[in-house]
Amino acid sequence: MAPIIRPATKADESALSNICLLTANAGTSSKHLHSHPALPGLIYALPYINLESTWGFVLDDDGEVVGYTLGAFDTRKFEESAEAGWWPSLKAHYRPLLQDSDAALTAADRTYINTIMSFPRASDAMMAFAPAHLHIDILPSHQRQGWGRKLIARAMDNLKENGVKSVWLGMDPKNTEAAAFYGQLGFKKLEGAEDGILGITVQEWEEYAV
């Protein structure tokens, strides 16, 4: 059977976390960078199937989840929901590790834990462009086969169906392949936003990415 795109569910948590880990190093695996491999997914994947104003779709290949697009309709509502119901338990779990000299944390672990301790809010420039944001990651086995475009298309349809007119995303500026991919789809740098923040309107998508 050909892969399908379907809504993400809580049953997909393990797969989402694994995909996030295997693509978190500028599009490549970050598994070797972590002694706590759950960290990337806890920040950039799992909140989107647990918090308010979120949505998600997965690329399912015969029962194996090999990619996803996840996001929030309202980033500020998402941030508030995370502050109330997501970060507190993670802070309680990981804060002692920062203070434990025997915890054997890697540099990447420390970076992610510090992000949990103080997750950056979306900038005014991002919010001025759109309330919504998204993430997309696909395992190498299913890259360069058109699935990225199809996942983005499903995400854009979903945003339009829910009355959202534009969306932004963040990418590692070192990930030149991702930059080229987004550029081909019509995403553009946001004026006033930090490097790596790209956006597109639903209208631009419909006109450009046909």
C-alpha cells in the first residue's frame, strides 16, 4: 500500500519523538548528540498532540509513521497552554539534572533543557505575520519523494478550513536543503524576524504551489 497522510493521535507519540530526534540536527540525526534522546520531541513534537489550539498530521507507511506536520492555529494560546500544562512537569524533572554534576549531560542536552526552563515566545514580527505556526519533519527514507509538499498541502488545507490566512515556521539556517525546499513552495523570510523564520499566506500557497 502507498503511504497515507492521516491525523496524528496520542498513539503516535513514540514515533513523533523518534522522528524529531532523527531530524533535529539541521535535518539529520541528533541521536549521537544526546544522552537524553527524548528532549527534542518533548519540545518540538509532543506538545502538538497534547495542548490547546494544536493540530497534526502524520505520513503513515503501512502502519509506520515516517513523517509529520504539526502546528498551532493560535501561537499565543499554544504558549499559554504550554506554560500551564506542559513545561511545569518537564522543568521539575529536568531542573535537578542541570544542578547535578554527575548527570552526564551532553551540550545538546543542556541546550534543550535550558529551552524547557525558558521557552522563547514568538516575536512580535512573527505574530504580526500570522497567529499560526507549523513544523514538518520526514525520515530520510521518505524524503525527496514529494511527501513534504503533500504534508504542507494538507497543513495549508487545514489552516484554510479553520479560517487561518497565513502561517510561519522556524528552521535551522544551517539546513540549506530545507531552505531550498521551503523556497520552492513559496515561503519567504519574515521582515523583522530572526534568521530562519519563514512564512506564507494561504493565498500565496494557492497561487504559487500548484
